[in-house]
Amino acid sequence: MNTKQLKEIYYDLKLPRFIEERMLLLLRQGKISKWFSGIGQEAISVGATHALNKDDIILPMHRNLGVFTSRKLNLIKLFSQLFGHDGGYTKGRDRTFHFGDIENKIIGMISHLAAMLPVANGLALSFKLKKNKKIALAFIGDGSTSEGDFHEAMNLAAVWRLPVIFLIENNGYGLSTPSSEQYKCNNLIDKALGYGIEGKKINGNDILEVYKTIKSSADKIRKNSSPILIEAITFRIRGHEEASGVKYVPKDLINQWKKKDPIIMFEKHLASKKILTKVFIKEVETKIKENVLPAIDKAMDHKKPSSNVVEEVKDVFYKTNFKLLNPDNNKIETIRFIDSIKNTLYDKMLLDEKIIIMGQDIAEYGGVFKVTDGFLDKFGKDRVRNTPIIESGVIGAAMGLAIEGFKPIVELQFADFVSVGFNQIVNNLAKTHYRWSQPVNVTLRMPTGGAIGAGPFHSQSNESWFFHVPGIKIVYPSNPYDAKGLLCSSIDDNNPVMFFEHKALYRSKEGEVPISMYNIELGKLKKIRTGNDLTIITYGLGVEWAENVANSSKYDIEILDLRTLVPLDKKGIFNSISKTNRVLILHEDNLTGGIGAEISSIITEEYFEYLDAPILRVCSIDTPIPFSSGIERDVYLPINRLEEKINKLMSY
């Protein structure tokens, strides 16, 4: 390393320390609300960033200010973000380093520790598929290595031989819990052996050791793609965040580590090279002050963000410019629901090489429902990817792929298993665009629902879990024609979409479907049956139940198939109930807290004057779904209560 490089590293090492000292002053003055100090750990952030190429992606955490400053982010914008003022990265919607800067190849964290490691895998996979020799480096703390996402990410990276470095900052404490109470292995890199990958332990306070280790690891990965786990031993001089304090840390331990300060260590090295002089130190400190202090003042002068309901809601989703693709109705085939799904996926993959399908047993086996049977032979292992049993790990990886321009589709083997990947959906996929304007095109295929006697863990209707979370589109077709058009739109939508496919419809429901590709705009319901006496609002298997009852009923029943639950077609609902003046909401999901309750509330608040009777709901009972097909059909599901509810509504 030449003198110029050493001087640049010294500047970049001193810069975050100076900024942090100013932040602590501003914190005491009440001008910022919180600060997670990285004082004493700067060598890891700065050394790692210098060791990578500028187009490698870094996923930093709380104490990695040195990543942002070494990547030369605009300081005024950065400070505006840290202060929560106008001009930051998140419009005041998130704090500190919870943001991404695609231009500078940084993907920020969320508060759920280890959650970004699967995302790093997705980014690394995109590099491998593009054959561009880039790598991803993801930071993680010692405490976070206990999280499930850490293990899922390590395992997937190992199995797929991804170009990724997992960098553990082992600073001795997970908040206040010492390492001795966090894990029993001697070193955290011992975990690498269990996944069959390389592990390296380094002195995290020696910036040259950090630099050389990361540089050699990155060079090795570029030649022969495979993940590497690095454990950097360091210490957190200050508290987890300033309000925490350090009373739980022995004072002599802090004093020992202060003597190992990375700046002091590097200055000794520079002095041995005759580089460190009083004049040079003065030049560096002066330059830092000249760059930092005016930027802080300008950012502090920025106003606090102002907004309104319209603006906030508008930014929950990336605005997709929907272009209607009409079908060729001259060429139609009669196919089953499941064949419509399969054909659409196949045809879309032929048309768009950015589409990748991932999931358990989807390659050679073709998936448990055989939706992807034969796909491997046509599209190969790069695009039809078996995963380990890692719902959270694969959903996070899908997000990383989407950030790099791919259109990943994840098949959840059963919708019930999505609970294991809940955090990645509701906190990563759903919130990313609202927080820092990054579109996330991920489609989650969800084989869902009961009426097949599969019991409480393979039959749940869980769409309402996600209906409450802003930032996720929810699609739920009831027939082969809509399944194709809606799936096409979901795959092309630059937002996370949960695509629910009712298992009972897979092989029982047939319909005419155009052979050509077409799409259906999300957020538009479909009138299945026209009537004047009452409106049944439903979706999924409920459409079939409603049709069967309506066909034999003495009443003139109108049936609305919502098709997409988010966005919800309020206008379509109004057009119907303003005519029939009576509403029955039908869904397979449990009654309490179901989507029907929200629809009922919307109608009551906005269209009450059009009602001639109370809104009624008919849903499954509030129990787990039973295994016995008789109990499921006769007691749990709402089928046998539907006609009774219609009579009650009409007799009001």
C-alpha cells in the first residue's frame, strides 16, 4: 500500500470519529433523538469499504458510519437524514442508517437484526447470474448471529456458493448481554465449519489487517465464488445507544480497549513509516472540519419534513404504469385452474429472462402441486432454483434479486408456512419503497385454503394477516381466466405481491382461457352475476359457493368477486350496493378480524345511506381449521350457513 493510500485511509478513519463526537454533542443538546456509537470500531467499516471495489454492494448496520463516509455520500444529505430533516434519504420516515443509496452501492438496515443477510444473498446471486464478479458484504453483530436469518443466510450462501462476505463485528456485547451468555463456541467463525465455508478471525481494531483480509477474501471470491465468514474482534467503548450507558461493562475492560483504539494503532504504523507528522495531522483535522461543520450547519437549517395524507399514502407503493394487454379471443383452450397458473409462469419465463422461480422442491420434483414440473429442463437451474427449507431466507434473497432488476417469484409450499418468513414480508418487502423509494418486485405464490381435509397447518386462510400491512398487494383469483391475467400483472408489478391460489380449485375448477398472453389490472373487481335483491361480496372459493347458492335461490343475487384485496375496488363495491341496497360478505377465513370486517366498516362509513338492512358476514368459525373433512365441511366452513344468512338479510 503506497503513501497516498495510507493517507486516504487515515483521513477516512478520522472522519467518522469526528462526526460521531459532533453527534454526541448534538445529542446532549437535544438536537438529535438517538445515536448508536461506533467509536472504537471504525477500522472495520473503513477498512472493509476501502478493500472492496466501488461497485461492490455493502449492507451496513448501526455502527458503520465509516461505510457511508468512505463511500463519499453527500454529507449534507447524510446529516439531513441523521437529523430527520428535509433533504435526507427517507423524507423523515425512518432514522439513522435505515436507508439505501443505490448510486453508492449501499443497502441500509432495518431494526430486525440479521434480516439483511438474506437480502445480501439475493444481491450476490444477481452478481453470479450476471457473471460480473461483484460481491456483497453484509455486516452483522455478534448477538445477531443467534438469529434465524443468520443461519438461513449462511446455509443458502454455502449451498449456492454465492459471492458474499458475512462480516461479524464482535464487540463483546449484544446490547448488555456478554458473549459468554450468547454462544458456547470458542469463536463465532466456528459456525462457518458447520456450513462448509471458510472462516477467518481478525483484529478488528487493526485497519490494515481488516483491509488485507477483506481484500484477499474478495479477490478469492471473484476467482472462485463461495461465501466467507469473517469475525472481527473489537469492542464497543460506549453503550448500545447513548441512553443505555455502560454500567454493565467492567471499567478496567473499557480502559484496556481504549489503549487499542484503531486510530492510535494506525497512527503508530504511520509514524513508523515516517508519514505521520504534526503538519499532516493538522491538515487532516482542518480538512475534516471544513467538510463536516458547514454540512452539519446546512443540514440543521433544513426544516423538519412536512407532508399530508395523500403524499404519505401515495408513496406506500411504487407507481406501476399498467399497460393493458388484451387477449386473442380467437384461440381459447379449456383448462384447469392449476394449468392456467403453470402455463402463465412458463410463458412469462419464455418472454422475460429476468424472471426467476425459487422454492422448496420446485426443480426436479416440480413442486408439491407440480406447478413447475418440467420447468427445470427448459429453463435450467439458474432460473428454477430449489432452496433449503428457509422461508425467511428465500424471501429476503428475492428482495435482493429485485433490487438488482430481477423479477423473482417465490413458491411457498403451503401458505401456512409463510409465518416463518413473516418478518421479511412485513418489515422488508412492505416498507422499503415507503422508506427510501426503492421498488421491490417480488411475487409470492401462496397455495392456500381448506375444503381438502388437510388440517390446521396445511389449510389456513391467512390473507388477513397481510391485509393490515401497508405496502403489500394481495391478489386472490377464483377461476382460470383471472388467474392468468392477474398473475401476469403481479409478476410485472414493481411492488411485492402475495398471490393466493386456492388448492381446492387447482384441479376442480375449469374454464376457458385465451392461449395468448394478457393481463388484468390489479384493483378491479369482477361482477360474476348480476342481480337486484342483494350483493354478495366474496373472493376465492367463496365465489363458487356463492354461485351455487345463487343459482338455486329465489332471490335475484348479484355476486362480486374482489379478485384483488389490495388494492380494494371501493368504486365497484359502491356501484353494486347502491343498486341492491343489501350486502352479504362471504369469505373462507375466520370471522373475527377477517377482511370482511374491514369491508363492512368501509361500507358503513362511506355508503351507509344506500343500505336497507344491516351488513351481514358469513365466514368460517373462530377455531383452527379441523382435520376431519366432515367437521371442516359441516361445522367450520361457512357453506352451510350461507343460505340462512341470505334469508335473514332479505327478511329484514
